[in-house]
Amino acid sequence: MQQQWLSELPVHGVISTEPLLRGVANDVYKITTTGHSYVLKHFRFDHPYGLDRAQEVAVQQQLAAEQLAPEVLYFDPVQGLMLQPFLDGPDLAHSPEPISDKIHVLADVSARIHRAQVEVPPWSLHSRLQRYCDHLRNFEPERGRQFTKRLQGYHKLIDSFGAHPVFCHNDLAFHHVFKNGAPLVIDWEYSGLGERYFDLASAIQVNQFDETQQRAFINAYEGIAGFQVNSNLIADWLELVKVVSQLWYELHHHLQQKHI
């Protein structure tokens, strides 16, 4: 962490700073003071991923009011810094409770997110994937072309994205959900108005659910959300999400290598 950041943050009596994560889109630090603990995010790789950090902060501020996300305490768009409270207790990935309980919490959180009324622009999957392919071609032209061709096979699904828009997180991993009383969710950089099926399939993919866990997640979601999930559609979206995930990680690998 750069020391000049501390002088600009609304924190006092700093005891320690420690890195928590050098992530794919953010560097994350824990700041401990005499009275409180905070998380400082330093944003990375915004342009290749098509991320709008001001929009992310605005979304999180709205969700904090609905007790779905931690409060944003400070945002510096120039240096790419966001400060929020440190959430005590483990995230769902590190929680000792049974996997069946974790899946039910994730289904409940998914339903709450999809019901949220958030002022945010629609999310364009087509534009996002085109951006990923274009940037991957800068590193590996042939791989970029291969992904473009693979994605053309899903054009009907991609074109249908957001036909019935709901607010989505789009990266709802266990480690993004903290049980602080009512569950709080972090890392909203990929959120927006979009496709419920893409969001559900992304949660299944990122948490690597097996078939039994997938059925439990979908069944719990249906009961909580009052929405019947079409099994054929979710299977189609899962196929697409696997390709999207592979594309994203290949691009990320090159970006990491470039910035080491």
C-alpha cells in the first residue's frame, strides 16, 4: 500500500495495514486503527474488463441502504481507491456450516438481489464479450479469433440477454457473501441490469457446484424467488458461462503477466 493514500483517507490512529488480496480486478488491503477496521480496494485493469468504478460505487451505496452491501466510506476515482468497513466473521467459503446451508443462503441472496430496485444502466453481454475478445487478440490473435468463433455459436442466447432484465451481481461466489446478521455481499464491479439465467449460471460456475448442489441451489431459489427456472435454459446458459469464464481467465492471465 502506498503511504500517501493513508493521509487522504478518513481514518485516524492507524495501527497496521496488510494486504488481503492481489486480485484479478482489485488489490485489497485491511487497515486497522485504534477503533475500527477497514477494507481499502485499489482498482486494477478497468478498461480491458469494461468496468465503470463510479457506477460500481453508486450501486453499492444504493445496496448499502437496502442492507445488501457494506457502506462506501470513501471513493477516489482518480487514484482508484474505495474504502468500506471490514466485515468481521468468515465469508460463506470459510464458514463452518454445512454446504447445504451455504447453498440456501446463496439462493436467498440471489433472490434478494434480483428483487432489488437499483438505478443502473443495462448490462450488455455482447459488448462485454466483444471487448474481452478484442483485448485477448492483442496478446494472442489466434486465441481471440477462436473465442469469437465459439461465441458466435451462442448468438441467439447472447442476443436474448436482458430481455426480461433484473438486477444481477454476475459473480456471486461464496467468498463474496458475509453473514453479518443479514448477509452482505461485496465486489459489485460486474453488477447491472441483465439476465437472471446468466447470473444463476455464473453462481453455479464460480462455486463449482456438482449436479446435486446445482439442483439444490435452483430448487431453493425457485422457492424463495417464486420463479420457475427452465431446466433447458439454465443448461444452455451454463454452457455459455463456461466459455465466458475461460475467456475471462485467459485474458486475465495475460494482463497479470504484463503487469508483474
